[in-house]
Amino acid sequence: MTTSDILTLAPASSYLAANAIAKGQLFPRNKLNPILSQQIYAVYFILNKINTLDPTNPALYPCAQYLWELMGRYGVAAQGITGNGGSVPSPTTPTQNIFPFYITSADFESDGVSYNNPNIVGVNLELFPNQLNQQFWYAGQGFFVYTSTGIQITYAGFDANTQDWTIRIDQIFSSGGGSAPATDSELLINTTDSLLINSTDSLLITA
């Protein structure tokens, strides 16, 4: 499996893992990893960025193989969605199972901060903006607020009219919104290895 193949499959793999988590079928006996989908996408985002800036970087291949291992069976299943190549299609699932999905600056209203979508009204959400490394946004914490028609971004300086944003929207199942990640976020792969993603967009695998 090449680095390019893995990067193509990763977004669909993250989507499939999120669906499995929502159905409580990720691991047997209800041993759920509730953030697997987020882990896959976070690693993919960094690798894809590095691949764009420096496609000959020798660290890309081993790190991509690590991502492939993290994707597991959802990476294999993603081949049926992407055809093992090309772009990942936009989800066309029923309204009650639309998460996660992605929006861009073009999806915002003319005020540059409002996103309207009847399918998210009354739903607890968390947002993952691509431009902010491993930074999850929760309502009422200075990032966004709910409106009668969707959400409104309150993050300081945000303006979809002049800035290029891609934001992943996930459903969460508690009103508390979960805990915010640390500035340097460590994704535990197993009891002996870890994958550290930091603000310099570097990948460090430690034993």
C-alpha cells in the first residue's frame, strides 16, 4: 500500500470508524475507542500536509504505514468506497446518520460566520477546523454558538468571506462537549508506542 493510496483512503476510513462508534460496534464486548475516527483524521491531516509540502520526505512512508495500521479494517472497507483511488465521495446517508461531514468557507452565509443546516439543529456538535492543528471546537467556549438555523462561529478573527476554511462537523452525545485536547496531542497507539503531533507539523514516533 503506497503513501498516496493510504492518504486517499484515510478520510473514508475515518467516516466508517465514526459510523461504527455510533453503532457501538467498534470492538467486541463494548470496548469502544470513542476517538478512533478523530485519531485517523488527525494523523491523515498532518501526513497529507507534509506530503503536499515535501512529497520526497523519507519519513512519509513509514508514518503512512503507521496510519494504515491505525485505520485497520476501516481502511480495507474504505477501498470499496473510494475504489482504491480518486476522491472520496460526499456522504449521501440519511439525515439521522450524516456525521461526520465537512464544510468549507463557501458554505457560510454572507456574514462570514453563520452556517445554516436544518440537519444539525438541536444536535450537540464538535468542530475540527483543518487550519488549527489538533484543535477541537465546542459550543460556548469561545468557538461557536448554536442558532435556530444552525451555528455561528465566534472564534476571534474568523471570516469565511476572506479566509479559506475546511471544517469537519461531528455529533457528540453529551452536552458537556468532551474535554479539550492538550496543545501537544499524543495519540496512543498501544501501551508501548505513541504518535506525537505538535504545532510544527512534525511526526515523532517514540518507543
